[in-house]
Amino acid sequence: MYFSIIIPVYNRPDEIKELLGSLVQTDYKEDFEVVIIEDGSSLTCENVIDSFNNKLNISYYNKENTGPGDSRNFGMKKAKGEYFLIFDSDCIIPKNYLSEVSKQLKQEYVDCFGGPDRAMASFTNIQKAIDFTMTSFLTTGGIRGGSETIDRFQPRSFNMGLSKKAFETSGGFGNIHPGEDPDLSIRLWKLGFETKLFSEAFVYHKRRIDWDKFYIQVNKFGKARPILNSWYPEYNKITYFLPTIFIIGFYFSIFLLIFAQDLLLKLYFIYFFILFLVSTYKSRNFIVGYFSVKAAWKQFSGYGFGFLESFIKIIILKQQPEQVFPELFFKK
């Protein structure tokens, strides 16, 4: 099977250098190609690409800025492979990744798969904390690839595989961002394709992010979900409401203190303390444990308030998503 690795990039040549450097170390013995799409960058990675041309089979394209989803589609149209492996530019790929994916596809072929992400020892404490809260069962319930218990896995495009057949049949990613990943998964299901979690096909996701950017990111995730629910109501779940319920419940627990009722607030304290202990144990670092509590609060509040705002505007008031949330849609 011939793999085409698809990587959109926007103003991040240093990330591409790390990603390509990790691909050079692969233990995969078959040929593969790397397709890099410069999405209207003002700071291009052309010089970085040139330094790897004698080490990897790279195709490099420049295009106007139309967002990561459309850039992935652009790359898949240009690619020569029969199976596409899609990464974000801030990922570092373990040397056995391609071999693991090849083995999994031979054992149980699927037209679309996703894998989890992990943190490297060299990551900053904040990166490790955000990685923990984005992947832990305690915070996301395994929906980002940490658990096989989820009923039907929705791959995420930082680490996704897609067959050429599935791409051509579905048309690839839509123009919503974020939210293009679950949108594609649902459309694939409706077309009769299956998705699967390859739990051992993980990548190191080196998110270059600060607390404010993280809040903005998860806030957009929250805004996107009611839009997807309005498009595909048959795939709506009560679990999508949980971050909003969590945040409302927390502020309600503060309100109850007026009446000398502190049980609910104590339950929140216990939850965050357990989160701290688990993260500290996993990372062997008290600072990461502390930052994980902060990251969890940012995640729940950002997503929860974004979801609530979008639910009111999209579901209750029936407003048009592109008009009320133009920041979620790229124009092609």
C-alpha cells in the first residue's frame, strides 16, 4: 500500500522541520510520499523543504489561505497514494508509526482511522498539562482517541488516515473549522464507510499554545458542536452538553453557599483534586498536575460557554451559522 502523507502548514516552518525530521527516522521499509501544502503563509517553509528533498519524497505546493480542511483536500487531490495519512504541522511522528498503521490496515482494513496523541518528555509543563486534559478519560471521556469504550470513533485530523476511495466519494473536508473532523466522519458513516481507532498509532502533538489561545480554541470547539448537531440531529448525544452542565453546576455551587450549602462545591473540589493526583502521578510532576487543573477549567469553561452560546443562537433562535459565527467558516 502506497501512503501519501498530507500536511497543511501556515506560517510554521520550525514545526515542519521537526515533523520531517521525525519521518526521516521511520522504520517503515516501503516507499511513501510527503505532500506539504502552504496555506497562504507569509513565512514559508520552502528552505526547510529544500533541506529534506534528498531524504524524503516531498511534493510542495503554495496556495491562497482557505483553511486547513480545504488545504488537506488540495493535497489529497495532488497526492499519488491510495491511502492518505493526515497530520497537523505541530506533530512529531514516532518511528514505528507507518509500520503500525500498515500492520493494522492489513489485519482489519478500514477506510478511515484515527489515532491518539501523547506528550514527549521534552514538552513544556503547560504542553503536558494541556495534552493530559485533551486526552484523559477524566476530562474528555476518551473521544480524542484514548479509549476503545467509545461507541463510534470520530478521527481527528491531527492524526487521521483516509482512503482515496473515501475521499473521492465524500469530497473530503468541509469549510467549517474547527468541526471539520466530526463533520467528515458523520458524512462517511452516512455513505457506508466505517471509522476506527488505531490506539497504537499515536503521534506526539506538540501544541504551541498559551492559556488564552487554548481557551479560544476550545471555545470554538464548543461553538461548532451545536452547528454539527443541527446538521446531523440523529448523531446528537447528551454527552455533548456535559461541559456546559459542568460549568453551570459550578457557578450554581457558588450560589448555594449563600444558603450555607457546600456539598456540591465539595464535589467539584474532589473532582479537581483527583484530576491533580492522576495528572501528577502520570507525569511525575506536581507542576504538571497543577497546570492540568487549570487546563481542565479552561477546557470546560471555554467549550461550555461556546456550546451554550451556539446552542441558543443555532438551535433555539434558528440563526444561520455562517452569519453568527463567521470565524468558524473559511471561504474557498
